[in-house]
Amino acid sequence: MSEWKETHRAMVFPWNCDNYGHMNVRFYFDHFDNASFQAWAAVGCPHEFLREFGVESVSARYTVNYVNELAAGELLVVTTAVTRVGNKSVAFGHRMHNVGTGELCATMEAVEVIFDTTTRTSAPMPEPIRDRLNSLILDTDEVAGPRGDADPNPDASNRWHEVHRGLVFPWRCDHYGHMNARWYAHHFDDGGFHLFAMAGVDVAALLAQNTALVTAQTQINYIKELNPGELFAIRSGFVHVGNKSARHQHRLYNIKNDELCATMEAIDVVFDMGTRRAVVIPDDLRSSLNTNLVDPAR
């Protein structure tokens, strides 16, 4: 028996929404597709294992059910499990939850076919791959997916949170053949939205009080390059809480070898939307942040 594994986190941006005011259907496919790239590694059967047998996996069918709408500014999380293993194919179940409410918003069944990279045709699944996948099958009728606010890496003594996973697409690479610098900022920013939620901060409630968290400074260090097709994960934590600001650190790792590829340190300021000035951190917010402080040396 396996379990639901987190494969994707994101935020609904205004440009993802249609004239009905909620996320348009095409963007569900974007998020589920990102999760699909992470699925094999997340369930313990990475693509490197498939390549040992001269095969890969390709998508054959996506079936999406839309359950509850998602609006601009809401956070979402996708969890994934192996649900069926055939002669040449495997089915993954994906569930998308609203992080704030825990509501199930959409599901997708993805059928992927084993693909011979030499003949460019489908092929029988090699037995070692089949054995590994069979050991991971989860009964989705009996086991519910986790709430969206579940922390994939709980550690009460050192609150580093996994806030984002991604894939390096070829169109995000520059003429040097590796991911361009601007995209590191893109992924770190996505992760930053989830860090506050994982620390127990209700950003929507702050906005209702005319208070926001705005970025005052970011510093990115580029350490190792990332190439097309490589998977990565970001782990983040708060390192200092001041009078009006909080400093947080983000670390981007290559999933294949756990190499540190980049870091970002950011300072966010509590901002009064009416006066357009920084204000003292409210006590309840300060308490949440202090509870989630990490040791940057670890």
C-alpha cells in the first residue's frame, strides 16, 4: 500500500481566471501536468530507473473532474498516487485541494504508456518496473487524500518546509543550455506564497484587515546549473523576525542528486494598504512566524 504524495503547489493568479471569476479549465491541465512530471520520482520510481531498461513514459489520456472552483489569490496543492498497473500502462490519480479550506477542487486520472525510446512505440512494461509500481498501488476509494495544508516534511525542531516543485522546460533555458536566471526568481516567488500558509499565516484575513505582506529585498545566489528535463524542489524557512519585517530563506535542490543549485533570501514587510507604509507586525502574526524559525546553518 502506498500513500498520497505531494507533487505540485501553486497559486491562482488573476490572469489564470476567466470571465466567471474563477480559474479557467486550461490551467487545471497546467497544474496537473506539472504534477505528472513529478509523479514518478515522488512515488519512488524515478525516470532514471525507467531509462535503465531503455523506456520512458508518455501520456495517453487525462480525465479531469472539476469539483469546486478556485479564485485568484487562492493556494492549491496536488497530491498523487499509483492507482492501476497494466501490461503497457500505469494510471496515476491526482487530487487538487484548496490549501486554505482543504476542499477537493479537482481530480485527474492520468494514463501513461511505457514507450520504447528506440522504436518510438509502446512496449510491454519491464518486470522490475511493474514490480515496483505494483508495490505502490493505492486504493483511492478507501483512502482520502491529505488536506491541502499538510506539510510534506514535518520537523518540529527545524521548520524547513517544502514549498515548491518544478521541472526545467527547454523554453526556460537560455543560449547556454541551462535554466535562465529569471526563472529561479519565478519559482522562488511561487514557493514564497506557500511558505506563509505553511507557517499558519492567514494571508486572506490580513488583506481583510487592509494589511499585506510585501517584498522589500531579495538576493539570489546561483550555485549549480539546472538543465532541461531536470526536476527540482524548494525548501524554505523563516530565519529572522524583526519589528516590521521577516526574513526568509529558500533553497532550491536538484531532486536527482539533492545538490543545492540556488538560494534566495528575501525580506518581507508588513504593509498598511491604506497609508501605504510599513507597520509593526501584529502579535498573532509574530507568534506564527517565531514558531516557524529555522537554523540557517542546518
